[in-house]
Amino acid sequence: MNFKKSYFVLVFLVMQLTNAQEGIAVYSDYLSDNYYLIHPSMAGASNCGKIRLTGRQQWFGQEDAPALQTFSFNTSLDEDGTSGIGMIFFNDKNGYHSQRGGKLTYAHHLRFSRSTIDLNQLSFGLSAAFIQSTLDGTDFTGFDPVIVPGVIQKDAYFNVDLGVSYHYIDFFTHFTIKNFLANQRRELYSEGFESDNLSKYLWSAGAVFGDESDLLFEPSLMLQFTSQTKEKAIDLNLKVYKELEFGKLWGGLSYRRSFDGAQYVSGSGIQEQKLQWVTPIVGLNYDKYMFSYTYSHVMGDVKFDNPGFHQITLGMNIFCRDKEYDCNCPAVN
């Protein structure tokens, strides 16, 4: 792959993910038993408290390639699970730019179930986020309108995420507004480089069906909409669960596609490519522990020679209560 195409794919992917850099970027890690990472209304929704550690590395072999680490914990506050709390800490580095931050979450769960047999729950969540951004120009020798050579620039900002979730027996849906507050632009960037509007809207829905003693299937989708740039993307997902004597084995496949493309020049003229990747997932729950691995493969004519994104998630469930509902609902039971 020639230099021009390599440079294009960097610009192209940054364009697609720039607004995700205001906070934790939205990847496929929510499918590793971690919906709370993107939906604050899921804090304390499960019958167990959940600790999750995630490490993500992109483009092995490329210097200063994007890397993300997250730590999250959420649990219910009371025995009946009507209130939940959570926290998230993350470190995100992408070339000369890096972010560190944390979120504190409170969620409330309204139950309309007649008994523990039928799950019927409406949840609301709010996360308060504090994020510090850094531009490290100590090793930068070129020209850039933002990066100052030899200088480390830092700035911090505050924002909130709002979310609502609804579970009805085997069906679930979530809606979240990330970066709800306006006028929270970082002073590192002028208005010409970063808008005051950092809001992103996420909507996901799915259902679980099958035989719990054999196989459970969970098809789902997620739509993303970035307010300022009007960028849109969709995730189409399928997970399969298999109960074993020692725990649960699960796997799946996720396909992401952007509705918006970027143009580039090739030998045959002007071409357009839309961001799209395929992500296989495999995971294992053993007793109170969990492990998952995902590999996201970027598709299209323009990409690095090694276009994969690798991610590992380690987890532990604590403060567990007995399963409350007779339903196929792994995110709650």
C-alpha cells in the first residue's frame, strides 16, 4: 500500500472517530457483557455487581497507533435493585493526542413486573464525566495549526451523559445522549477545529431467544448519530450463548458501517469509501470470572497492511443475588 493511501486512511478514520474522542470512543466493547460502558442507565441493572477491565490496541506495528484502556464497575445499591451506581476510568491515546478521565453514574430502575416471572423494567441513568486532554508536541517537528512543537498542552472539561433503558422479558432497548451539555469545547482547539456541540446519540435494541439448556441467540443493532457533523453509523450484531457445566461459553459477530463516506483520488479517478469493519467475538464465563477477546477487521480498498484492532476484556462479578426473572435476559439475570 503506497504512502498516499496510508495517509488517507489515517485521516479517514480520524474523521469518522473524532467526535468519539470527546470521552470514551464507542467501539464494540459493549458486546463483551459491558452495556454500562456506553449506557449509564445500565448501572446496577444486573443481579451482580460487575468489574470490567478492557485493553484495546489498533494497528499493531504502527508507531503511536490508537490504544484504549478502561476500568468500569457498577452495582445495585439495595437488595431489590431499584438503584444502582457505577464508575468508569479510562486512558485513550491516539498519536500526539491523549485523554484521561472518569465518570460517576447513578441509575434508578422502575419495575412494573407483577412478579419475578416477567421482567418489565424501565431504567434511567446519569453519568457525570471529568476529562483531561493532552497534546504532546515534545517530539513534533512539522507544522500543525493545533500542535505547538516542544510544548505539552493540557485542558480539562466537564460533561454529562443521559440514558434510558427498557427491558421486557426477552426484549431490551437503550437510548443514550453522550456529552449532553453544550459549550464544553476544550480550549486546546479553536472553534474552527472543534465545535461547542460534542453530543452523540446512541440507540440500541435486541432480543434473546432459544433454549437456555441448549443455545440462546441474541440479535441486536445499534445506531449512532453525531449531532454536529451529522455522521451516522449502524452496528448489526449476533451473539450465541451455550451453558456448560462450569459456566457459559459465548461468541458472536458484529458488523459496523458508516452511512457517510470520504473521497480520495485513485488511479481510476475519484473514489469514495465508507468506514466499515467486522468484529468476531469470543467469551467465557467461569464461576464469577469472565474473559473475552475481539478482533475488528477494517474492510475496504484503503487500509493499513495490518488493519486489525485487538481487544481483551477481563471481568469479575461480585455481590451477586439469585436470578430474579424467568427470562432469557443475560444482561439482567
